Amino acid sequence: MEKGFLDKVEDNVAVRTWSEATQREKGNSLAEGYVSELWNFTVDKRLFRALAQFWNAAYSCFTFEKVDLVPTIEEYTALLRCLKIEVDRAYSRPVSVPTFFKKLMNITGMSKRWVAAQIKHKRDSKCILWKNLKDLILVHPDKKKKVDVFALSIYGLVVFPKALEHVDEAATDLFDRLDKRVTPVPAILAETFRSLNSCRRAGEEIIATSRRDDISEKKWMVILQNLQEEDVEWRAPWLLPDMILYRCGDFDWVPLLGIWGAIGYALLLVLRQYRSRQFIPTTRGLDECEFSYKGNGSKKKIREIFNAWNQTRWMKSLAAGPMTTPEYNEWWV
């Protein structure tokens, strides 16, 4: 597998040439009349209120004037202390999954009768109440299962929240497969984008919360709206990737499989975060990556994305030349 990775690492200049030519040939990202399918999940909107108005759902990035920022796989890999992304172990939703009942039995180690009594229905999903998991943690005789149930709660309530004070079935599917060394990084990144899209879609419904007493919401808006390139520290000092994942299979960007649906992001939009020269990214068809698992034809799309991840393309992380080019600024405006 390692040799396969190295065979597919491409030079920065070669990627730039390909990206600019492809973008000019295929055109821009969004189809006319495009509407996101994933905006209507329940999320903790308070978490994103400060930044949600600057989230560009079309390209899955923050846009502050001419400053573009986006969470990336490499950043999440470093934060979660994963050594690297092994593409053959990246989480993807199986076409056929075990029942919620069986997954809960496996994770909790409890009886059929106990598990059956805990399963609830919230909207269109099955879930389990956090209070019941908390009670189980306090009395469970198996120390390992105690830790597993607590970790499941964190995944369901913090990492992948959907219904207030409940752990959703989809979170248990990913958690149940972690002991098989499946990496959750792409799924967590996908759900970050999905949540930001949801907050952005909420628009006027998002009400401001108090922050520091000496900075009002109005002042925060002025600060964010007037960010300039020199105000941003582009590269985190703790992030030193040797390679950047920028493309998968026939996709000209990186498609991500989350736990409720799929979405794509174009890493080449924000090469400045890696101290690399920013050039024109290819984005045509980026919106085609976004779909809900409950939509028509989703199983076929899941297989296509899963297969694409087995054909990853990496570029060398290089810092060279000016941070931006006139061509990139002209394209973005």
C-alpha cells in the first residue's frame, strides 16, 4: 500500500498545470438551480454562529473578502493524532449494515431485552437517549464496555450531533467499526462541512450569542468582513504534511463520505494554508458529490466514491513563490 501511495505523489507544478487547464476547460462548479440536500439536519447552531455567515457552501470554505480558509483532512489527521490516512481504511457507509439492535448489543455488551427497551425513534431515525447510556456507564461491570459506551456518547453527542440528548444510529455504525482500525477523519470532516452548510442555510434564524464582553456581535462582523491576507497566519506551526491529498479517482477534488451523506471539497482552493503558491483550482461538478444516503441512487454513488478513494492522488507540499497569482484572484472575483 505504501508503494502505491508513493507512485501517485505528483509534483506541485504538474498539479498546478492540470488544475488550471481542467478548470478553464470544464468551467465553474455549480449547476444552475443547485440546492443542497443536506441542510435540514438538526445541529447545534450555536457552535457555528460566529462564522456561519462567512461560510461559502458552494465551495465548502470560509470566505473573508479575498481570504479563503477551510478545514482539511491533513489538519484533522494531525489534530486527531492519526499517523496518516490509509485510504483502504477510510470510513464509508456499507451498502448493507447490521441493524441498530445488533450494533448496540455489540458496543454495550447488554442483553437483547435491555437493548430493545432503549431504542427510540426521533423523526426518521433510530436513536438511544444519552441518560440511559449515562446510567449504564455508572453500573456496568465491564470496564472496557464502560469506556466504549462513554466514547460512543462523545461521538453521538459532540462529534456527530443530530437529535438533542440522543445518540443517533448513524454514529453507532461508524463507532462499531473503529475497532477494525477504520479511520473516521474523512467522515468527521464531511460532517463539519454538512453542519456549516446547515448553519449557513438557516440564515436569519441564527441568532447571535454573547462572546467576550468587550467585543459585540457588530464588532465581530466588522473584524471578519475586513480581514486581509496579511492578517492571517496561513500555516499552523504544528502542521507539517509531506504530501497533500487533493484528488480521488475520476473526481477532480476529494469526495467525502460522512455518516448521513456525502459531500466534496476542493483542497486546491486553499493551498496558502500549506505555504504553497495559490493557483486556480478545478471545481466543475463539485456539487455532484453532495447527496443524502436516503436519496435515490445513493448506493451506486457510495460505491463510486469508495472506489475513487482507492485511486488517490497526492501532491508534494512545497512552499515556493508568491502566495497568490493574478490569475487566481481574477477567477475568484
